[in-house]
Amino acid sequence: MNFGLVLLLLGGFLLGGAWSIWRSDDDTKGRTGPQVAMAAVLLASALLASAAGILRLV
């Protein structure tokens, strides 16, 4: 298996985690600060892993 493909799969997994954290908000308070921060970190990681995977495949 190519390492670029592994990075793309990892990016998709991290993107799913960011989406899951973003969707889990409290009904009364909305999203908390740590939820937004963790979703942002996961989103940035997903974008970096996906970009690295694409560059690795090219």
C-alpha cells in the first residue's frame, strides 16, 4: 500500500472526527470553547494529512 494513500485515509479519518466533535453540541449552551478548539485542531490536521498524501501521490 502506498504511503500517500495511507495519508489520505488518515486525513479522512481526522475529518470525520472533526465533524463528529463539531456536531456534538449542548442543547442549552451550544458549542463550548474546547469543542471548537479540538475541532479546529482536527480539521487542520486533516487538511495537512490530505495535502501531504496528495503531494506524495504526485
